[in-house]
Amino acid sequence: GWARNRVSERHAEALKGCGLYNGLLTLYSWKHTGVCNAYRGGADILWLQKQLRHASLDDTHTYLRSLGLLPPEVPTVRW
């Protein structure tokens, strides 16, 4: 929507003003960085789940995998 686009535009303007704009940083970049730092700093995964407002711990595991913080899920082998 309009508000989200405007916020993103303002974010890009602020980065340009600081000389940090590279076209890759988004508002979500800050979220991802914060989660990575918290996880690497020893934050409890249930605390992260609450902070991220994930409905399930599986959602949090998937998110952490997407950031490279957890190894890829190994499929279950059925005999």
C-alpha cells in the first residue's frame, strides 16, 4: 500500500543521505540483522518466536534456516 511504499522510500532516502544506499538494504534487512545478532548472542528460541510473532516454533525454525542460522532440514527417511 501507499504507506508501506512511502516508508520504504523514506528509508532509501535516509540511507542515501548517510552514504549507505546500495539498493540492497530494506527495512527487513534491519529485522534480519537483529534476529541474527540475537540468535548468535544466545537468545532463547521461544523468545525469538514471540518477538517475531510466529504462530509456531516450526515457523521460527524455517525463518532461522532461511537466514542460514540453522542447517537445512534433513528429510526423514522411512524404512
